[in-house]
Amino acid sequence: MNSNLDNQKQFEINKFDPKYFFFELPLYEEVLAKTETKRKQLLEILNFRGEFDAYNFRIKENSTYEGYSNYNSLRSELKEESIIKGVTLKCKRTDEEYKYYLLVNKDKVVKIGQYPSLADLNIGLIKEYGNVLSKEKLKEFIRGMGLRAHGVGIGSFVYLRRIFEYLIEQEHLKAKQELSWDADLYQKSRMIEKIDLLKNYLPNFLVENKDLYGILSLGIHELSEEECLEYFDALKIGIQEILDEKVIELQRQSRRKFAEKSIDNVRRVLKSKN
């Protein structure tokens, strides 16, 4: 299992990615900029003028956000003394403003305040999965993110693992309806083996990254709070990728049914004319 953690680079989070920084980075978490490359990325965040797409929890749809107004300008250099920097984003669909307050010095930035709150943004984000998670599991996903935001690492892993287990069980309920399903074999299998047995039912990303469950279990039983906090975002993104795949599949099925119904209506009309 340690080898999975040794290979964690595939899960690395770019904390200077605008969407992550403004919409997911918890308050009071230090983001270090020790190298020249990182300082350049920090300056780009502090003077953000770009755009990115993200969920708008008020209109319950995706929108585009742009950086349009910054104060306490800090254009070309980062100084040793700390300053408070403000950054404003605007939703291009609604013109509402999102405000961020950052404590900055040469080597780090800390997000010390924002509006809307991180909880508001996360609730909106998670509601995208209302068709693939039960209400209870949606609440657990939000609780996990809330614990992580408040510095509780092991507890946040517990909720992510529950989501993972729920996704497996939902497909197990479908698979066991098949006459060829071997219930005894499934019952005796470890989780990683259960995923192999269900591979034709599960999202590809989950099957390809089935060791996520082992990492979550390791976090709950063996890792420290600090290690769990460090790995949480990567594992959460993994869970979201699985959920996104399920959402896309539901949308595909819905379009297929609509297309079949529409074509059938055309057939009936043409048949009546003949």
C-alpha cells in the first residue's frame, strides 16, 4: 500500500490553479511559493485577469468566472512584509461578485476570507450529483468536505470511503439480479476483488483506480491527521471523477430514450400516412 502513496504524483493538486484556489482551497491553509516558478504562479493568482468555468450554486448551472477588479495592486514583486490583498471574481452570467481576501508575503499566500463561503460553493458543487447519490450520501460528501476544511483529516476520509462503498453496492444490487452471479464468491472477496467482479458495471475510472479504497482505508487506520489532509483533495477529485462518469452515462441514457421515442413518433406518423 505504501507504494500507492509513493506514486501519489498522479494525484497532485495545483493549488495555484484558479478554479481550485478560489472555489476549493480551504481558508487559512498556507500555499507556499518557495521557487521562482511558484512565485510567478502566485502573482498570476493575485492579479487574476483570466477566466474559468465553474458551478454557480445560485442558478444551479455552470457559468464562466472572470477576474476583473483587484485592489492593493501587487504586479511584479512579492515582498517580505505581509500585506492583505483583495481579489474579485465576476460571474459572467449573473454579474454577481465573489470576494476574496488574501494574506500575502514573498513565500506564501493564505486565504483569510471569502464571499460566498466555501460551504456555499461546495454545496452547489455537490448537488450536481443528486441523480447519482442519495440525499444521505450527498450530505455525507458535504460533511467530509466540511471536516477537511476545518482540519479534520481522518474523519473526512471516513466519509469519502462511505461514498466509495455506496457506489460499489449500487452496482452490486444490479449485478446480483443476473442468473450467473456468484453471490458466495462476492461475499468472500476483498473490496479490490469485488471491483474486479463488478468491472462491467462500474465506471471505468473506478476500475482503473480501484486502489483508492485501500488508500482511504489506510488513511482511516494508519495515517496521521496531517497526511489525510494532504491527500484528501486528490482522493476527493478521484471520487468526483467517478461520479462525473456516472452523471454522463445517465445523460447519455436519457438522450437515447428521448431519441428512440422521437424516432418512434416519426414512424407512427409516417405509418398513418401510408
